[in-house]
Amino acid sequence: MNNNQELLELTDDQISKKFRVDGHWGLAIGIDLERCNMDKITNPDIIRDFVIGVCDYINMKRFGEPIIIKFGNDPKLSGYSLMQLIETSSITGHFKDFDGSAFLDIFSCKAYSPHATANFCKKYFNAQKLKICYITYRD
């Protein structure tokens, strides 16, 4: 496993090429969204539509229905959590009611465009701020 800070400065095309050339097994992105639209992150139907949409966007085949559950006793941490299996791995997320944050993780053994995908997520939830990190596996 390799945390690739240098990927932040590469384009999606460069990352895709690096993924193939270096023989990586998988790519994971962690997406940290701040100040999202509260009506969107507190609605399980919208979260469900999001995960279907992001799977279509990155051309990943969903395996089963998404699991979307609201839980948490601490008001600063409670909110919906999401799990969607895809044929090449999974998409997970947690949405915090307290401050409108969303934390998403997309891992796949199939290449996808990480910057474009993160921006898709930001736009979908009307987030005011986006942070992203990358991890490649088996380089």
C-alpha cells in the first residue's frame, strides 16, 4: 500500500496511465466534503440516488442494493452511513448531521478518474469545500 501525495498534482489521465503502467492493483480515494446541503445529506433517498449516480458516473457495476442506516448517540457524530458493494470493491460513506460533513471512500481494482469523481461528489452534495487523498495498492 502506498499513500501517493504526488497523485494530487497529476491529472486524471496521468493517474490512469500511472495506474496501468505501474501495475497497481487498486485505487482508493478518500473524499472529505465540508458544509454540504443539509437537505441532501439527511435524506436516505437522496443518498441512495447519489450512490447509484456515482456508480454510473465511474462506470462501476453495483452488487446488490446499498445499505443506508442512520445511527449514532453522539449528536456531533450521528448521521447516515452508506455501504455499496461494487463488482470491483466498494463505496462507503458517512454523513454528519451536526455540521454538514460527508466522508466518502471509493475503492476499486478498476481504474476511474479520481479528481472528476471527487468533483462529482462535491457538486452532488453542494459542498463548499473538498479535500481528497489517494492510496494505491500493490505497486
